[in-house]
Amino acid sequence: MSFERLRNLGLDELKQRAFEVRGKYFGGDIFFYRKPYTPVSFTGVECELACKHCNRHYLKHMMSFSGERGLIKLAHKLRDEQVKGLVLSGGSRLDGSVPLYDYAKILSQIKKDTSLRLNAHTGILNDNQAKGYSMFLDAALTDVIGDGDTIRQILGLKNKPSDYRNTLKLLEGYGVKNLSPHIIVGLHYGRIRGEYNALKLLEGLNLSNIVVVVFIPTQGTMMQNCNPPDVDEVARFACVAKIKYPRTHLSLSCVRPGGAYRLNLDKALVDSGVTKIALPSKAAYREAKKLGLVIEEINESRCCSW
């Protein structure tokens, strides 16, 4: 069934279909990740884009370092603290890339010396940049945006949706095994816009996970007064993702609104066939038990893309 026809089904029917699909391919297990990997910004709080939904806010909550020696020291310190992996991130350049490729050789050496798993927010990459990433990357956490207006208006980039698919294709071609694209539901001022096209862009790729991120209205940004997307619309999107990609893990990201919204969201997405939830709420536990799912708790620090 096409994306369009699925999207127009009643939500109850969609949930039933999605839950049946997750049961067929993943059984009754659901994985709850209780501690995320440590995020590290490679640009400090600097970003050349200052996107409307972020405005550098999330960079402030990441660890940072000064120079290559500082990076090596930080990696070994975290390894000694029993940290198993990192989420490498940072501000974007004007071409849409996150410039971790500038540190490719040193990150490759750190990986050998520490055995840390290195996941990364990549941004949009060209061939040479993707080749640099492949020297150290364990998992690609690439945001995929399916609408050109959203790319231009929210991020301020001139890129096309196909550039995100091309990034994943390049990384796949260079041997990156874990492709875990992230789709931000509600990125267009809290409204559903290009999310389903983003799903279409993933067709034919060897995916490990599809990660559902939910837009958070954030103080100090141009979108602070926008509402997050309707929970039912997030659930509808998750159902379609699960049905169209039945053999791929569907994960609910740790990046999602809090409060009562989060409780309702977690319940709805358990119903919609997710197989993984990062930082699950009590509502997620209750709904999983109600549906007879077997909860597998991941208590060590680990990204939901693993």
C-alpha cells in the first residue's frame, strides 16, 4: 500500500496494522534505553546556521574541548569513567555539514585506543566529507528533511531533500554499517510537512533504525511559541514508518517534549509499533505491560541507535 493510502487510514486501523507488523518481525520485545550516550560538540557553541528551532541552544548542553589534545584527553577520561560511546555533534557549516571530518584521523586513533563507539550527527555531506567520516564512524545519526521549504525556512540552507539521501548513500558506500536516520516530526513550525517524503527518501537503503524525533518549542528560538505536533499525527507517522519498513527498528528519540505531552506521546507510540524508546516515561512502561510486551531495559549508557 502506498504512503498516501496508509496515511489516510483511520488511526485505530493503522495502529493495529503497525503493531501486527512489529510483532511479526520483532516479537514481543521492546527495548527501553535509560541512559543516553554522552554528547560532545566539536564546535563548542558555534554554528554558522542558527536554525529557527535551535539557535545553538542544544550545543550549550554538550561537552566540549579545546584542540586535538583536549579531544584525546576528554575521550580517555570518559573511557576511564566506563562510558561506552559518544554522540559526536556540533554546529553546522554553511554547506549543511557538521565538520567532524576535520578530526577524522584523530578520531580514528581514539577509536582504536579506547574502543568507544562513535555515533555522529553528520549533517549533509559530499563525497570527500563522507569518506572522512567513514574513517571513524560507527553509526550515522543523520537528520533527514523531506521538504525544501523547511530546509530553506527553518535551517536557512539551499539544499534539496535528495541531498540527505545522498549523504546516507555515500556513507553506506564507504562501509558505515549502522545507518540510523532521524526524522524530526513537526520541524516546520510544529506542523507536518515533509516527514512522509523523508520516509520515502530512505527506500532501498540498508537501515539499522529509523529514529522519530519530535519538535520541542525551545525558549530563545524563533519557534519558541509554536506548538509541538499533535500526538495523534506523530503516532500516525510512526505507524506508517513501521508498516513501510517492517524489518527496521523504529525508535523514539530522547529528543521530545516533556510533561503531559510526553506521557501521551510515549503511550501512543508504544501502541504504534516502536521497538525502542530512549528515556522511557512511566506511561511507556504501563502501556508496554498492558499490551503484554517484554521490556528489555538497557541500563548502561547507550544510544537508542544500538
